[in-house]
Amino acid sequence: MTSSEVARPERLFIGVPVTPDARVAITRALPKTLPGKPVAADKWHFTLRFLGSTAAEARDQIITQLSNSRFGASFQIRFSELGAFPNPRRARILWLGVSQGGERLSDLAAISEAVARNAGFAAESRRFTSHLTLSRIDPPQNITALLAQKHRYDIGMFVRELVLYRSRLGGGPARYEEVAKFEL
């Protein structure tokens, strides 16, 4: 590796992976067709804090701070029903919400936000909402009929770790690589 490759910023985010068992259960329970471009199940995660282009020094600082953070004990979340951002009439994102454990995911997002700010990142402009992105819709569509079906997903999973991910773009769908794991 050359020194220019080492110094190149990486596209990073902090997230919580969806467990393999939860992925299988959700995949089985979802409608057979989703609007837009579905996110592959093996890429499902909760984004706690998107960092974007990150220099090596900032990445190392984030890893150190997350390693020294207290996240509390592992906890269970339960998935609930489908929703849309920014709204069902002009949906750009189809997501699956949580009915249990969302407050703990918010706590982890707040820790991730503090770590990002301490590493020199600007404050996140949007409030964290616990959701699992299932599909990206471009151009936006009206999905009120789908959401009116009130599909319920009473599927649980335990959150036991946070992951600092690297996102690689180009040549097809984004590829996510684990940079570091942090156990709860």
C-alpha cells in the first residue's frame, strides 16, 4: 500500500447490525415485492451516526473513544411496522420500525453523536429515528396503500454490539466492511 492509499479518507458510519436470525424472519414476513430498490438483507443495519469521508486520524480517535465508551448491557428490540421517509405520499425510503428497544438505540445514537463531535464532525442535523431501511425509492412514490395494510412484524433480536463500518461505493451496490466492533 502506498502512503497516498493510507492517507485517503474512508466513508464510515457507526451502526448496529441486524442478526442473521432476525434477517431471515424479516425476509420471510415481508411482502413479496417492495417498492423501489430493496436493500439486500445481508446489508441491513441501524445507522446510529453517518460519518462520511473520514481521515485516518479521526477514524482512530473514534475507535479509541468507542472502545472507552460505556454502552450499557445488551438489550432486545422488537420490530413493529412499516413506515416511510419523508412521508407515505412521497416515500423515498421504506423502513421497518421498532416497538421495543428504540430508546436504547437512541441512547447508542447519542453516544455515537458525542464521539463524532469529539472527533471534529459537525452536529447531525436530523433527529435519530430507530428504523431499518428496507428499500430506497427513486423517484418518490405514494405507498399509502402498502402502509394501510398494517403489516405487523413481531420479530425480536438482541443488540450486543456496535460496529464502525466502512462503506465502499462503485461497481454495484455499496459494500460494507467492519472496521471495528464494540461489545455492549
